[in-house]
Amino acid sequence: MLSHYAALVKRYDTIANLGKIEAVLNWDMSTYMPVGGYDARADQLATLAGIKHGLMTSTETGDLISRAEDE
């Protein structure tokens, strides 16, 4: 079983990876986006932003921070 600190690091790694995916999608949109693809890409980026925000602000993340501080 992971320590609370290790679980928190894993969560932040996931959030960082989502940010990297977001960067690739933004780059692709700026360089190779086919005509008519912007609406779909905007939806994809909004979904990623929502997932990242949800992970950062969740009660579970707060609990992991508190428990990691106590370890």
C-alpha cells in the first residue's frame, strides 16, 4: 500500500501528464488543425481542464495533503 505522500505524488504526476497532453493538443491545434476541427479540439481541451481541476480541488487531494503532512 502506498504511503499518503506517495499517493499524493502519484496524483500530481497524473495532473502533470494531463498538462503535457493539453500542451500537445494546443500545439497540434496551432500547427496542424484541419479546417472545421477547432470545435472538437476546444471540447477536448475543456474536458482535460475539467479533469485536471477536479483532481486538484477534490476532497481526496486535500485529504492526501493533510495525511502526507502527518506522515
